[in-house]
Amino acid sequence: MNDHNTNTGIRSWVRNIPKSVLILIGIILVGIFLRTYRFHDWLEFKTDQSRDASLVQDVVRHDAPWPLLGPAMGNYATDDGAHFRIGPIYYSFQILSAKVFGPTPDALAYPDLFFSILTIPLLYFFLRKAFAEKLSLWLTALYTVSFFAIRYSRFAWNSNLIPFFVLLFLLSLYEFWIRRERVSWWWVGALGVALGVGIQLHVITLILFSGFFLFLAIIMSIRWKGIRYKLLAVCTLALLLNAGQIRSEVETNFANARIFLGYFMKSDQIVSQDETDGGPSILNDVDCHIQGNSYMLTSLGEDSCSYTFGSLLSGEMNKNVRNWFFWVTLATSLAFSVLGYVVLFNRARKETDADKRVWFLLLASYLAVSFLVMLPVIKGKIELRYFSFAFFAPFLFLGFLVDYLKSAFPGSFKVVATLLFLVILSANTVSLVAMTQELLDKNRLFSNSVVLDEMDPIVSYMTEYAYGNHTVSLGGDSRIVDFAFAPLQYLSESRGMTLVRSADEGVAFASRNERPSFFINNKQNSATAVGYLKIGQKLYVHRY
């Protein structure tokens, strides 16, 4: 009887759960699967990741103190080679994860995975500020299967956390603006955390978050004096989260800050000519934002800004590479972004719902400021992942488009909208399948991607045939070894073996080494090798 009543109660409870909640849970579960399936085997572990892993391992083993500064920013350096470093919060996340799960490569990527999953429901609540429940669910579902989002959730990199904290930052600012003095202390805490963490994830978010917050805080404190003490609480919490960085600045006479300011004091850093196409920064900024919107939504195009529109206007693009698909995707991406920005700014001006107007004005202002922040950064080759601070924009623009279709074509709206979603889903699926096939075939190293499923067998093979030696030599094709040596070195050291790189590319290096020697290339035949290991379809590890 009791079991029957319990089962009846559970069924009744499930039936009372809103359908939208069940759908959102289903979307989140799909997102979790796509982000965790074979997480260890397919984890990217490049030079930067192995560098960070060594630092975290030293802290966990008490061989080094907790770092006061985070990763170095390669583009922000002085003439003598000193690099600006962001705050240490990302290292702190990794250290905490390593203390709980152990200092393994996949454990160090758990913070990235965790915040990537949390971004899914947060994006839904973010989109609900602008759209109806059903449309918000559809847009969230597209983000869940986004090739861009999935790819950057499966390895450790400080910028991978930006999407979550961007959403938290903007939602918190919105609540501040509409609630004013009555804003909940939960949102005060959320904004303090978003600001305090966000400015430590990348130099771009350092400038963007701090500048945008300061701008709005000044306006709010002037308009509503009663909100000042809550804004002060936000600043206090953000400073506490940056205590390590502040301590480092005091102890080093603000050396890190002087590197940062010195970079921007150079006039040629602000108004520059792009070295790849000679176009002005403002055109390249527009170009990269448009390409980023297309890539993040559909995965179509390159993962680095190709300055396509600038090349077309300057006449430098090779006419032979153009075809009908190129022109269709180019025109579509241009129209999509331009109309999206126009609609957003128009809604910020003319929206009749007061709260929605504030929301659109906030987003429009944020994207405008982000455009200005990127002006000094758009130089040479830049990967579109650096635009993750605006990842929500294409999903917002797609929502505008669907809303327009619904009002303009009510009869055929469902068919057109469904086709649109299927096209975007198909584009991302093609990219995911292609990447998955490379991972299954163990050919990622030849796409400049180092994954554990290819590195672990190499280390195991070298360990087995080191015959007890604690030091082995590694040589090979420089195109492969340059990319893979640091990860292999870290993984070898975790097994008690020291890896030394040979300066020779030819197999003759083996005869000059007394220690066990290994050689990596994409050729099976080797006259002097005593054995080899084949990994995937192309990679060979020869032993001597």
C-alpha cells in the first residue's frame, strides 16, 4: 500500500512539473552528453595546458605556493619581452579541482566543463528576457549542440569560462537597473562574483567588464543615490576575489600594471594597419564580429578571422576561390549580423515594454563597448574564440529573425522556422561528425590538435621500451614534435620518466644516443628501427 501511494505521488509530482522545465532538463542532459562523452580520451592537451598542469601539480604537491597571477597574455608585452598576466582565479579553479580529483589533465579541465554545462540553463533565462518560452527553448537547444560551444568545453583554457560569466554579469546588471535600491543581495553577490572572476579570465574581459561596469555604476549612483552602498559591496567583493593580484602588484611596485599600461601608451597599438591585408582596424573589427556571429551559430567558415570583407573591398581576395556557396554564405552572414544589430538598437529605442527596453539597451550598449574594446586587438591573425564575450549575439539575432517571420508570415511561419533551425542544426552536426571522425581515427595531431587518446599510447609505448631507464630521447618530424613535445614531456614525467628532445630530425640521431630513443613521423618504414607503434592512420612511433 505504501509503495503504491509513493509511486502515485511521484507520478503526480512529475505531471505537475511544467512542460518547459522537462524540455529544458532534456536539453541540459543532451548538452552534458555531448560535452562529457569520452572526455578523458578526447581531451585537448596542448603546450599551454601542459604548462598550466605543471604549475598546478607543483601547488598540489606543496612544491610551490598558490600563484598570485594567472596566465601570461601573449599579445601584451613590453619591448624586453615581459608579458602582462591576468588574475589567478582560473589557476585557483584548477587547483581546487586537482585537490578533489587529483592533478590529472582531465581533472584540470573540469571547471571548464562545469561552467559550460551551467551556461545552458543560464542562457535560457537570459533569452527569456527577450523572447517567449518556446523560442527561448529552441535557441537554447541550438546552443547546446553548437560545435563552437562543445569544442571549447572539452579542454582547459581560461577563456572557456567567459560565456557563463558574461551571462551572469549582464543579468546581474539588468537586475540592478530595474530593481535599483530594492535589488536583492543575491544579485549584489552575483554581480560581484561575475565582475571579480570575469576580469581575471582574459585581458579583453578585464577591460570590457571593468569599463562597462564603471560606466553603468556612475550613471546608477547619480540617478539613484540609495544604490551606492550596494555598488560599493559589489566592488568590495570583486576586489576580494582579486586579492592575489593586488598583493602581487603591491609587492612588485605595480610591475604587471605598468606592462599593461605601457602597451596602450604606444599610439601604433590603438590606430593600426592590419599586417595581413592592410585594412584599417575598424573595418577588421566589423569583419571579425560578423564572421564570429556566423561561426558561433553555425560553425560555417574558418575558426580564425579571415578578414573576408576587407579583402573583397581592397580587391586582394583571389577570385579563383570564389564560388556560389562562398557568395551565398557571405551574403547571408553579412545580412544576418547587420540586420541583427539594427533590430537590437531599434528595440533599445522603441520597445514599448519598459523592462524589455532596458534589457535591449543594456545589451546594445555592451556590444557597442565590446566593439570599441576590440579595436586595438584586431591585428594579424586572431581566432574567433576571442569573441566569446559576445557569443550570445547570434542567438539573440536569430530570435529576432524568428519573431519577424512569425509576424510577417503567420501561415507558413512554423515550416520556415523549422527549416531554419534544421539548417543550423545540420551545419553544426556536420562539423561535430567531422571532428568525431578525426578523433575516432586518431588523426587529430595532423590537424594541430593534441588529444590524450593519441598521446597516452605514445607515452605507454616509450615507458614499456625504456627498459627501466628514467630518461629517453625523442626526435622526429619537427612539424609533429614541435606541437606534441611539451604535452608528451608532462605525461612522461607523471610516470616518472624524463623526456629529452633530440635536435636531429633524421633517424641517425638514434645511433648517437646511449639512452633509449624514439622517433615520431608519418612513415612506416625505417631501416634502423627495431620496432614501431602505429597510432591511427598516419602516426608512427619508431624505437631504436
